[in-house]
Amino acid sequence: VAGAVTGYSDRLGTVHPFGDAAAEQRVRSDDRNHVFHSWSAQAQINPLPVAAGEGSTFWDYEGNAYLDFSSQLVNLNLGHQHPDLVRAIQHQAGRLATIQPSMASDVRGELARLIAGVAPGDLNKVFFTNGGADANEYAVRMARRVTGRRKVLSMYRSYHGGTSTAISLTGDPRRWANEPSDSSVAHFFGPYLYRSAFHSTTPEEETQRALEHLENVIVLEGAPTVAAIIIETVVGTNGVLVPPPGYLAGVRALCDTYGIVYIADEVMVGFGRLGEWFAVDAFGVTPDLITFAKGVNSGYVPLGGVVISDRIASFFDTVSFQGGLTYSGHPLACAAGVATFDVFERDGILARVRDLGERVIEPEIASWLERHPSLGEVRGRGMFWALELVRSRETREPLVPFNAAGADAAPMAEVAAACKAAGVWPFTHFNRIHIAPPLIITEGELRHGLAAIDAALTVADRFAG
Ligand code: PLP
């Protein structure tokens, strides 16, 4: 499936054939000795040295090709080394490599205008950040300032970033070792029909009960103390949880009733992952603030931001907004963002995401339910899917326990290893495999990768009764 890439370029531009064991060794030892990695016990990891990438594929130093079915960290929407993005960054570096955020820059303004043009409702202004976590930090800061309230409600089973308030908002185990950092956060249960906190049996029931629960949380936490509710429009790392019909509209209504700012975290699902510019478009709701990052420029240069409603933006017409980052809206990042818009329009990216999701991915993985007893549920939309693996379909016992590590996590490690041995690099988390390939993946590559995962599921089936 991979193209004719037979080697890699070093940082001086010299091209080497794959199979240079000394080069690989150097990468490994520099990394092991001097790079301190995120979210890891340093002695327990063995990062893959990556030599090259192109389109939906990346290569290790031995020349093994991997289809990037996780788009790195679900950021690489336009794939590796997209020529338009690379050219835009190179061109911008040659004309004005950086300019600080309190000055005006043509590419920054152009990107803000383009984002406002596709954002829903009256979300017309963009505050740029360096990534997703800081976008959420600043969205919360705006909501607190505008409402004069402090508390923020966020879901269990959510991820909002690794920084101070963002990790407090996060509703998964990554928060545990980092508490307390922002104590004005309370969590609630979102809809998740397969493992319903409300014992619902239909999507309608789940929507109604999840909204009743949220309203109870608002009332008991004290509505006059709640500044914002932050929700991933489709929950990402915690399971690709697509909200049932009416849920997000119900959240919008509760926010209106109680004067709460609705923040949609679209760091993972914004910019095409669901086949819409913003994922809220698929659910017909308009939040007050949308946070974004990743897909805005495929992460070629770090960039994130907050899209702001006129109501909130105008509050700061006369009140100074206290916040900013030296590299906010970096011109190299914005140039890649503008190029992203060009590619999306020219290549019909949103339409192809919807088409490949509906025509290829959904029917294919749904058909696996007949053959793989380890498959509890498949769910998703566009180019964003999860396979939830179980030991028993009847009891829905997960293939590995929640937050499993070490020997407990072995069955999932075996499934992931089988995928990688077949040349596909999926995202695996707890008992799930996520399918989130670059949006430019060819149909042939997509079918090839899906076939490899189908085959790897036989490994999971051995643990399922
Ligand atoms: N919000 C969501 C929904 C995410 O998925 C992520 C990252 O995965 C973040 C926020 C944090 O973004 P970043 O890692 O760019 O800070």
C-alpha cells in the first residue's frame, strides 16, 4: 500500500536508505538518555524511532511501513508531509517567520476570518493559543470573567488537556495524580448507552436521563456558581462517544436557562474529523465558545484557539482580557492553517470523510460483529470510530479492566501488536481500538488497514467467551 519511499532524509537533507542500524541506534540512545516523555514511567517505554512519513503512512528506520490509523494523536488530518502545508510553512518562514500576538499579521487575520466563516452562529472572533489544553484554559477564563462565577462542570470520561485547569476538567485517570490543581470543577455523567450510568435501554431514554442528571448537578452544585459546562462534542480518547439525538441541544437549553457558558471542546473533532468543519454542525447546536487545535493545521506547527460568540467577545470590548502567550497565532502555524482551508475546499475533504465513513468504514466494521465474539460495540461517525472489546457480550465485561496496566492489559497489548505486525498503527486505549486515519487516506489504504484490524481481532476473540 505504501508508496515508493525507500529511505529517509537526515536534517541536512542527505538521503539515506532504510536499514541504517547505526542511525537508528543513535536515535534510540539520544531519546532514552535525554528525552523525558509524556504520560509515562520513563524506564517502561520503548518509543518507535520514526524515519519518514508521507500521506497516511510512516516508516521506521528498518523501512517497515505503518498505516497511521490514529493520525498520530488524531491531529494529522491531512496526512504526513502534505505538499501544500509544507510549502505554505516554507513560504511563510521565508517572508516573516514570527510576529508577536499584539501586532497584526496577514496570515493570522486571514485564518481567523476563515475560521469565523465556517463557525456556527455568531462565533466570529478567534483567540489563538499554542494547542488544545491552553485553548480550554482560556475558554474557561473567559467564561469565568463574563459570568463572574467560578465553577466549571465537565464529564467523567473526558479529556481536556494536560495543563492546570485542563487536567482538572479531565474526567479520566490522567487527572488522578494531578489533583488538586483547579478545585472549582465538578464532574457529571454524560450519555454512553452501551455502559449507561442511568440504566437506559434506548438513545431517547439516555438523552432524557442524562439531561435530568445534568440539571440535578447544576442545581445541587448551585447554578449561580456555575460559569461553564465544557463538553467534547464527540468524546474522543475516552471512547468515541457520539451523543444521542437531542442531548447537546438539551445541554444548550440548560445553559440558557441557568446563564451558563457552553464550551464545546472540538480539539479532536473539529476541522473535518466528522465530515463537518465543526462537529457541533452535525448536531445542530451553537455553543458560546468552541475550542480547537490539532486538525486546524494537522499539527505541523503547534496551534489552537477559542472561537468566541459576539456576546462574549463584546464583553471584552471595554474590559481588558487578561491572558496571552508569546507564540499565540504563530505565523508559521497560521500559514499552515490557511493552506488547510485551501486543501479542504479544493479536494472536497468534508464530503469524502462523510462518504468513506458511511460507505466503507461503518458497514465493514458492523459486519465484524457477526464474526468476532470479542466485539461488544462499534460506534462512531465520519473518520472517527471505536471498537469496544469485551470478554463477554452478555455481561459486557471489558476485555481488560478499566485503567488496566502491565499484565492486566496484556490482551489489548497483543491485539495492538498484531495490528502493528500487519503494518497498521491504531490508537488503543483501555479495552478499545480507535480508527481515526488521516482524512486524505485512499480507499485502498483504508480497506487494507481495516482488513488488518479484522484479522487482529482474532487475537482478542481468544479471550472472549
Ligand atoms: N481536548 C481534547 C478533546 C483532546 O483530545 C486533547 C488532546 O488530545 C486536548 C484537549 C489537549 O490538546 P493539546 O494536547 O493540544 O494540549
